[in-house]
Amino acid sequence: MPQEVHPAGSLKQHTIWQDGQMPEPCTVVIFGATGDLTQRKLLPTLAHLFHDHPLPEGFSVVAFARRPMNDEQWRGLALDSINKYMPDNDKLDSDAQRAFAQRMYYCQSDFNDREGYQKLADILDKLDREKGTEGNRMYYLATPPTLDSEIIFQLGGAGLARPSGHNGDEESWRRIVIEKPFGRDLASAKKLNREIARVFRENQTYRIDHYMGKETVQNLLAFRFANGIFEPLWNQKYIDHVQIVVAESLGIGSRAEYYEESGAIRDMIQNHIMQVLCLTTMEAPVSFDADSIRDEKVKVMRAIPLLLAEDAAKRTVRGQYTAGVINGQPQVGYKEEKGVSPDSQTETYVALKLFIENWRWADVPFYIRTGKALPKRSTEMTIQFKRVPHMLYKPSETKGLVPNRLTIRIQPDDGISLKFAAKVPGAARHLSDVDMNFSYTEAFGIESPDAYERLIADCMIGDSTLFIRRDEVETSWRVVDSIINAWKNTPESAVHPYKAGSWGPPEADALIQNDGREWDNP
Ligand SMILES: NC(=O)c1ccc[n+]([C@@H]2O[C@H](COP(=O)([O-])OP(=O)(O)OC[C@H]3O[C@@H](n4cnc5c(N)ncnc54)[C@H](OP(=O)(O)O)[C@@H]3O)[C@@H](O)[C@H]2O)c1
């Protein structure tokens, strides 16, 4: 049973445990513990969770990795990363560091070595006996995706996936967290899903998309379903179109190997953007339980028509950055990045026009953009409402006025603003746009939890609402595969160059301008 939070717990910034509960004692096993994700994100997140939120006695972390190390060496390495990557205002003092280090253990093994999993089982059993972790385990695969199947298979073989108990009465839980990318197309995602299902049940499987852990993304549900004024307008009668932009101001850095295989469509659209699109457009779920929300998301994705090859050039634009300047800093072109083939055709930018064919959204275009090396890092969504049916003001009085726009900023500067027309003071009847603004930080005066912290805490407590279900992944790949296939079959939808530091290729401007609309740049 989940336990009550200790009143003495040091809740500094926000509560992370839902309804004042905290999880049962458990061990988090990290596969790929020496990798970038673990060092930069998982270790600082676990340390923060441990220090700032009450965790059950006995909570332990086991690193599973191949480099020869003992517990002490691992603790030293982990503390170095925690010190390096935790934000300055969150740094742990030496007592807290020591206390966290005492919860960490190391299991050295290659992922395909059967004996390593037996060694892991022994460590976990010992922790159950000595620390009271009660057989509860979260396996976090922070590993190259090509190795996921092997680890899952080995966990099954070592009997580590089945919860302990007798005659179907489960006395413990075992959950597996799997990072993106989840497959590279529909066929590989289905294969991976089948491999998981041979070892773990769906309710043990937590496919992570860290966008779902962001407060502003979750706030989309509150905004839509806890306010009476917007939902009646949230349909094709009143909305002209929707824009979603996920812009990054960096190039690919040292991730050429991954990015050459993935490109912008697999890296961003199949997962993060599809999730944001679903939460923005889905029907109200019958309740907040995980399946009700996920059922509604899947219905949205099923209503997106597959892209036909003959529409590829009209509905999509691919781009690749060339050398330029971003915020005063020089940026080399994609083809010059270390590890990128000089004749690479990988897209670092995509613009799309999508439709959702259902009663709510018929004929409303969704314009989607994502790219690297753009002028600014920003994720936001603009809902543009239709113009008034008859404008009483003269064109000279409404010059430059845009229709009502609701902008939901996911990062940075999380918040919501509504643009509307107001009269400029004075005798003339001139109108101008003004903004009504809500900022998360200003309104609540507290920091939002980090997305990984939210998701790890939810997994510990067994709430899979913010994780991606098997059919969601597959339905999303169905749409994305159709776009990739349409590109393969239409040489005229080529990859267009754009200068680093610009908002993308001119062809992307034409995509929206041909419909008499403009991008709303962050
Ligand atoms: N990094 C990010 O910001 C980020 C963001 C979102 C999602 N992800 C996803 O998270 C996962 C991990 O990414 P990453 O960037 O952390 O990768 P990474 O830096 O390449 O780390 C991979 C880890 O796997 C270990 N490993 C590889 N082969 C192994 C083997 N045969 N046996 C034992 N250990 C082995 C490596 O150990 P050695 O150190 O011994 O090589 C290392 O600890 C990937 O699926 C990635 O797509 C990463």
C-alpha cells in the first residue's frame, strides 16, 4: 500500500506525490548508468527527489553497466555528475550527498551476459532483505535502443520481470521504463512491443516521453477541461487554424550518429509533437485514469489521414541547416558537423500541414514546424480564431491587426497569452493588438517540477497516465511512416537548405502563405 507522507518531510518547492502519498520502498535499476542521459538527467533527478521529497526508507539505486567499478567508485562518479548537472540553487550539501551515495550500488556486466543478470538478482534480493525494498523494482533502460530487446529478454530469463507472490497474489511490483526513440518505424515499434509483451505486461510498461512530464503540457488538460469559457470555442466553427512550433537554437552537437538515422520527423514529430497535438485536440476523457486519457489520444491519431505521395510536396517541407549565426555565435552547416555524411539528405527541419478528420476539427489545418539551428529555443502552440464575420472598422483603422490568438508556451517562460484587439487611446478609432498574459512562475511563485522528476515519481507510484501506451506508439508511427514513405516516392519534395539562425527554408513560408496565413514566430 502507498504510505502517507511524513509531516516532517522537507517539501521545499512543490509536492511531487499525488494525494499526499509516497511510493512503497523500491529499487531503481538503471541500465546504461555511465551514459549521457543517466549522468545529465537521471542521477540529478533521483538526487533531487531523494533530498527534496520524502522517499521511503530503504529506497535504493542500482547502476548496471559494463565498466569495471566497485560501489565506492560508482558513488564517486555519480556524485561528480550530480554536482556538475544539478542547478546551482538545488545543489546538495555534503551530508545530503553522503546520504544519497549510501543508497547507490553498482552491478558490473555487459548487457548480453546472462551471469550479470544473476548477479543483479542477488544484489536486489540482498537489498530486499537488508533495506526492506520488498521486491519492488523499476528498471530504467537508459540504453541505446538497439540493446533494449536484449535487456528485456535477459530480465525475463533471470525471472526479474515477474512480481513476487503466490497464486496470482502479487506482493511486489516490477516496472520497466523505456526511453525514446521507440522503434524507427511502425514495423520496428511493433516488433519491440511484441518483445516487451513476452516478458512484461502492458501495465508494467512505461514508455517515456519527457514532454508529457512538463507542467505546461499537463496544464493543457486543466486549461481545456476545467474552464468553461474555452471549450465551447474549441472546434472548427470558431478556430481558423492551429500552429505548433518546436524550435531548437542548437545544431546537433555530438549526436550525429543518432540524428543521421532519425532526422527531425522521428526525433520530434512522432513523439513530442504528436503528444501535444493529441492533448490539444482530443475529446474530454470520461475520467483522469490512464486509459481514459490514452483512449482519447489514440482516437485523434486515428483521425489523421495518411499522407499520399501526391500531397507530399503541397503538405510538407523538409529542410537542412547550412552555416550561419545563431545569437551571435557561428554555427557550422549540418553537412559539416562531425560524423555527418557530406551528402546527407537527413532533414533537420520539417514543416507540415495536417488535418484531423472528425466532427470537431473538420477542415481546420494544423501547421506544424520543428527544426534545429533556428533563432530561438521555443515550444509553443497558437490557436488562431476566425475573424469577426463583418468588420465595422475601416481597413485604415485595423492596419496590422491579427485575429484573436491564444498562445500556449510550453518552454521557455511557460505560460498562456491571449491576443485581442483594443482601441488605441485618442479621438481616432484606431485598433491595436494587446496581450493578456499568464506566466507560470509569476502566478505560482514556485518552480515547476522537472519533467523527469514528475515521470519517475509517477512510475514509482504506478500511475501510467503520462506514459505512452502500446497502441499510441503504433498509431503515431502509422501517420509518420506515411509521411516518410511519401517523401521517398516524391523526389520533388527534396530537402531544402536554410541558413542556421533563420526560421527555416522559404518553401516553409510558402506552405502557409499559399493558404493566406502566416507563421506566428515565437
Ligand atoms: N541523452 C539524452 O539527452 C537523451 C534524451 C532523450 C532520450 N535519450 C535516450 O536515452 C537512451 C540513452 O541515451 P544516452 O545518450 O544516455 O546514450 P549513451 O550516452 O550512449 O549511453 C549508453 C549507455 O549504455 C551503455 N552500454 C552500451 N552498450 C552496452 C553493453 N553492451 N553492455 C553494457 N552497457 C552498455 C554505455 O556504457 P559504456 O559507458 O560502458 O559505453 C552507456 O552507459 C537512448 O535510448 C536515447 O535515445 C537520451
